[in-house]
Amino acid sequence: MKAKCPICRRAVPAGEPDFPFCSPRCREVDLGKWATEEYRIPGEPVYLPEMGRAGQDDGE
């Protein structure tokens, strides 16, 4: 089975270590798009309580 790299569209065999990406570079470009919110999952936003230091809720 072959797929196309979601970043550069090159053909990538299923057994490649970076599958579905063709290279570590394309994998990192994709990660950067998630980190900068260029990619988003559709739906209502999820609101989390404000977090204080070391993951503790401000009320504790």
C-alpha cells in the first residue's frame, strides 16, 4: 500500500519509519501546523479551568 505524504504529496510505502510522512522534516512541518493551530478539529471549543503552577487548580 502506498499513500501520499500529507505535506509534500510524495508517494510513501506503508513500511517506511516516518509513515504517513516521507521524511522527518515533513513530520515536523505537520507537528508545527498543529502547534500553531493551523490544523483544527471541528466542533465546539472545550474550556478547561485555569491551571496554576505545576498543574494545580488555582482553587487549591
